[in-house]
Amino acid sequence: MAEKLNLTSLKPAQSRKDRKRVGRGIGSGKGRYSGRGIKGQKSRAGSHKMRAGFEGGQMPIYMRLGKQRGATSKDAMPIGPFRTSTAPVNVGALDRFADGAEVTPESLVEVGLLKNTKTDVKLLGNGELKKKLTIRVHAISATAREKVEQAGGTVSLLKEPKLKKKKKHGKAKPPAAAPTREAEPDETPGADAPESAVEPDAADQAEVQAPEEE
């Protein structure tokens, strides 16, 4: 029978431990520097409240190392939080199903090939398949589809594959050729030139050079 509670039998639920009293003389064992050592950052108040990765002001390791190449936006693969992943299952692991069975994400969890159905399932072509199965998964490789159809099975996708949009590369148009203008008869060179600018014929030059005979 439990002892009756009274003032003489009161005691704490667990043993008490005296707090550490520092700075009470050298003879106490925690005097002078109070267990903090001599100077330095760790001897100051708040020295153990640094953020993760802080290296005392020097260049931290995550800034000294090279960064991962490629797109680093929040929705980029495979860096961003909105990445999409699939749980791979090979066709060689489907031999544990009976011939003619239906393979779905739920049945893959029942046989232990998947942990849960939160992730999309993609069927890959590693291994051999000799049973006729009806497979319903989110995605499938070309090799796996070929092996399933060769065994007499059928495949249906639970999610339609997204078609990649082709980028349109605009080609620069060649500059338009300037229209050629045909010369009109009136615009022949030398038509409007003065007489002084017209070169004399060879006969006229001979008459000018030859002296007149008296």
C-alpha cells in the first residue's frame, strides 16, 4: 500500500541537479574565464547561435564549390520542387503475376513491387516476359511495349503522354532586290551635252591641224 502523503514524505519526482555556478573564484573550478577559454568568438555571448553554413566570415563552402549547370528555376527538372518522377518497374519482375492477370499500380503494391501509389509507374524493358498480361500504367518504354505485345498482352496508359512542342526557329528573309530601271532613249549619255564637250571626229582634227594653203 502506498505511503500516505504528508509534509514529511514530500520529495521531488526526480532528483534535482544544481545548476553550474561560474565566475565564483578560481577555486571553484569555473572561475576567471568561466569555462569559455581566453578570448575569441566562442567566448562571446551568442556565439553558438550562428546560422547553418556560417564559417566565421570567410567564403563558405557552398560558395567556393562549382554550381550545377543548367536551369535552376524552382520548377525546373530535377532541381525544382515541382519535379515529376516515376517509379520504374521492369517487365522481368511481372512474372510473379498469373497468366492473364491485370497489372495496375494497386496490384503492384500488393505484390511488393511498389511501396505506394503516390508516384506514377513507368514500365521498362529489362528482362523477359512470357505471360499474357493486361497492363495499365502511367508510362511505358518502347522496348517494354514490344515485349508485352510479343507475349500476347495489351498495354493501356493511365496518363496521356505530353507532346513536346517544337521550337520555331525564324529564318531571316533575304533582302528584297532593288527594282532595275531601264534607260529611256532621251537619257542616253551625251544627249544633252554641249558642243564643246563633244569630241571631234578624226577628219575634223586633221583639218584643224593642216595649215591652209594660199
